[in-house]
Amino acid sequence: MACANDTFADDLAELSSAEEFLDYFGIDFAVPVVQVNRLHILQRFHDYLAKQEADKAPDYSAYRHWLARAYGDFVGSSAQAEKVFAVFQKVEGSSFVPLSSLTD
């Protein structure tokens, strides 16, 4: 017999787009915000989970909280301001991003 966490993990494995994640977790969203920031939202969600939920079993309410927070980060901001990806993390006085930093 499968436990609830197995079903939740299976459900998560089926999701592929930011819109699907937001719909699954019942989070209202503005389509234009997601269209412009979908990858940034998912990466921020992943980053939040990695920091807060690393040793915990997947939990719907915790995942919903972190996804809502990740989405909210981009409602009144931009990808450039949030600096989720290395390409936006300019070192003071330099715009060079080594290839090795993109694979970490």
C-alpha cells in the first residue's frame, strides 16, 4: 500500500512548468508575471526547498509555502533585481562569468 508521501512525490514528478506547480498548489498567479519569470520562480522555489526542507520528507503545506514565497518574490520585482541565476550576479567592477560557475 502506498503512503501519502509516495503519492505526493509521484504528483510532483509529473509537474513540469511553473504554471502546473502553481495550479497544483492552488496558488493564484498573474499570467504575465509567470510568463516573464517562470524559470526564475522555479529556481527560487528549488533554492528555498534546498535550504529549508533538505532533511525533511516532502510536505504539501511546506512546499506550497515556499512556492508562494518564490512567486511573490517576482510579483513586485524583476529577475535582474532578484539575481537568481549567476548571469545576474555581477561581481563588482566585472561582468565576466566563468563557465565553471554555470555548472555548479
